[in-house]
Amino acid sequence: MPLTAPATGTSVARHALAARPRILVVKVSSLGDVVHNMPLVHDLRARWPDCEIDWVVEEGYVDLVRLLPEVRRVIPFALRRWRKRFYQAATWREIGALKRALREDDYDAVIETQGLLKTAVVARVASRRPGAPVIGLANATQGSGYEPAARLFYSEPVTVPRQTHSVRRSRLLGAALTGLAPPEPPRFFGPGARELHVGDPLWAGLPARYAVCFHATAGAKKKWPLASWHDLGRRLADEGLAMLLPWGNEAERRAAEEIAAGVPGAQVLPRFKVMQGFGLINRAEVVIGVDTGLVHIAAALCRPTVEIYTATWRWKTEGYWSDRIANVGDDGVVPSVDEVHAAARRVRGQGT
């Protein structure tokens, strides 16, 4: 029988866990989804202050999860790379190491928040104490990549509303274990994240005042028009803000150069790693960008952030936990330059 997570603050926990339970969290990707899964860790610690939490995540996000001091052990998962080297002995050694890591301890509960067959299998492989639940999604949320077969691997599937924000979805799975409604606002990183890589040599030559503009995204429909970036960049330059343009591959670098060509003082940044992005974001006067992982990091840090939506539902990932976050546009509703510029002024405390 599927569970429904509690809607009130009354404790209705079904499991009599020890005072210091050991809990495994499985959320492997993507960047934004990993960030949006972080409040679950704080919720578990709020219920059991001494609980031991392990987290299985894609190897590229291991350092990101390590920003949470509440996580005892981060277990790397490398399916993206393993698929390309499936027949190599090294791949199978790494898979064996993952299996041993999952069986190193007996967990009191496993929470799998991805809803995919691959992650459900990982959750089920983990060693558990007798009667320990494997909690996962009983249903898809609208537009999600949920795979119904994953449900077969959960001992306790949890039903959530079809329109559920990414943050709240994973927190509801945790609430089915804790018996407590998730408190608001959600908490994300540990205290050190606000200073992370601020002094990185890569950022030594940055302008004193700048807006970092995350224009790139894997989905072409999620992009904002070139002419709009040009117009916005010129308005920011008039206010004394340099437009800084990140990129992650050659196509994105060319797009950044195309934007910079139409904006006085705009700079195309050197390529950087996700963790170095914290320094760039933390030093920015404002972060403006499309629906992508580094923009969600900026929102999670509660930096002045404008999230631009053009081809995805805003309700799925929008930042709602701070008045320093503005969300503009929606699925099929491309925001105007006036809207984005006004939002950027608002989150910087400059009105409209």
C-alpha cells in the first residue's frame, strides 16, 4: 500500500528507529536535482540529531555533497562513465567497490528520491537491518523522468501530488520516514559554502561589480534570445555592472562570445569547475540565468538571483525561499528584457 507523506507537523512515523539511525540517501544527478535534494539531509537531522547519513551520488558531484557536514560518507556512482567502458576490467572493479560500500553497514532506512530503475536497484542492493524500509516515489510528478518499474524495488512507495516542487518532492519522502511535515524555509549547504572559492586565483582579475549571466543550457528551448541578452547586458553596463559569461563546452563558448560582442565591457570567462563556480557566484552583485544547475546553486545560496524560464514549468524548480530570488517566465512564456531587468534590480534591493 503506497504511503502518503504527512501534511501537518504531527508525528506519525511508522518506524521505531534507534536514537542514532543510519540512513542511506540515493540521489545521483543532475546538478540542480542534487542541490534540491539537500534539504532532505537537514530534515533527517532535525528528527534524529545524531543520525548517520550516507549519500550515493554521481562522481562529479561528490565534492558538492561533501559541503553538507551532516553527511558521514559520500559514495560515488559513475554509471555515465561505466556505460562507455562497460567491458573494461577497471569498470567492474569500480562496480564491485560500489557494491561493497553499499554493504559495509546495515542501514535503518534507505530513501531513494530519483525514481529511476538504476537508482532503485542501488537502493535495494544496500544492506539493511531486518524490517528497514526502502522508501521511494509511488508515482510520477508532472514532466518527471520517473520510471514505474522502480516502484517494484521499494518496500514503501510514497504518493506525492503530481505538481510538486523538486525540493518538496524529496522532502516528502523523508517526511514519510520522520513523520514530520518539512519545515520552511528549506536549508541547503553548510556554513562554509558562502566563502567557498571566493579567493580562488581564477577570479583574481574579476571586475569589482559584475552580473554573472548563465546563458547556456543543454536544452535549446530553454535558452533566452541573443538579442535579449544584448539588451540586458547594455542596461547592466549603464548601471556599472560588467556582464560575465560562463561556458562549459565549445558551442557554449561561441555563444558567450556572440553575446559579449554586443555588450560593452562584457567578458567571456575561462572554463571552470562546478565548485569554483561558488566563488564566482558569491562575489556577484547579481546572478541571472536560465533553468540550469549553477543558477539553482545561486538560489540555494540565497544570492540575488533571477531565474529565467522559457520552456520548463516554473513551479518545478523555482526558488521560493528568499526575497532575493526572482522567477520570471514559464513554460512557453519567454520573459521580456524589461521583466528580467526589473527583477534584477528588485533582488539587488533597488526597486523596479
